[in-house]
Amino acid sequence: MPELRGMYWADAEPALRTIGWTGVLVKADDLPNSPYRQNQIAAQIPAPGQVIAGDAAITLQFAP
């Protein structure tokens, strides 16, 4: 699982597709008090570095 925090949805999804990921992105509630700029990815599940299936769902939280 690559590091997505600090990216925008429009950049993260194509980056994941480039490495062969075919799953879906799930938008969770925004993460308040995030150090990231508005609409940047502030948290992700699974965490960076974890091994995931190529069709796994990835949950993202964004900075409000």
C-alpha cells in the first residue's frame, strides 16, 4: 500500500491504477484538525506499507 496522505483524490486514484490496483476508493468522514490542506488525503486504511489485494477497498479521510 503506497503512502497517499497529502495527495488529492484526483492524483491518488490514477497512481493506484498505474500499479495495477483495481479496487474501489471509499470516502469516509473528514478528519478534523488535520495538518493537511483542504481536500488532501489525511488518513488511509490500509496503512502505508501494508500488503493488500489488488482489488481491495481503500478508505480515505480528507482534511476539511
